[in-house]
Amino acid sequence: MNASTEPNTAPKVNGRINGRFAPGFSGNPGGSPEATRRAFNKRFLLDLAEDWQQHGREVFKRVRRESPAAYLKVCALLVPREMKLEHSGGVKAMTDEQIEQSIELIKAMIAERDAANAKVIEGEAEVVPSLPAPGSGGTKMPKA
């Protein structure tokens, strides 16, 4: 009437021997939720990238034409909700030397930009006879 044929082995219950996991049995057969999520996200993004390579631009164009609200919603979802900016004192935190160096740098950058955009016009000045000043009596208007 002994259920166990081997007296030295502990009974296995749900992959456990005396409350410990037996070799080859996991305590979490479904895996780690984080690892499962990472694997799913990775596969999803790979599939999405493959689909984008095949149909991306055409789908965007069609959605933009046929459903502009959905198109704008996707665009809005891609923009971060908030952006954290930190101000570090700016000009007030700079020394006089740093301010002078910054001014010189800005002047040099403006000079480079102006030099790159400058247009030179070649030509010679010629004398053009001018009309006499109004009211000088040099010319008379015909009477109507």
C-alpha cells in the first residue's frame, strides 16, 4: 500500500520537489512580464518597419488625402507631450571676458554670413543731366 516505489525520492507536485523547483521546471512558466513585453515590442517594431518599407509612403499619402484628422492625430502622437528645459543663468552667469568673447564670435559669424551673401555689381558711373529744381524757374509748365 505504499504509493511510492522508491523510498528515497520526494513526491513531485507541480514541478516541485519538497517545495523547491525541480531541474528543468521554471517557477514562472509564462516568463518574466518585462521580458515578454520587450520581446513583443521588438517583434512588433520589426514588423512595423518591414511594413513601412513596403507600403509606408503610399499609405501616409492616402491617409493624408482621405482622413486628414487621423493623419494629424498620428503626427501629434509622435511629438513629445512635454519637453523639459533648464535655464542655466545665461548672460547673467557669464564673466565680462566671456561676454566679450561671445560678442566677438557673433560679430565674426555675421561678417562671414554677410560676406557669403554679398553681391558685387561691376559698372562705371556716368553723368546724367538732371532737371532743374522745382520752383527755380528753369522750366515753365504750359498753361492749360
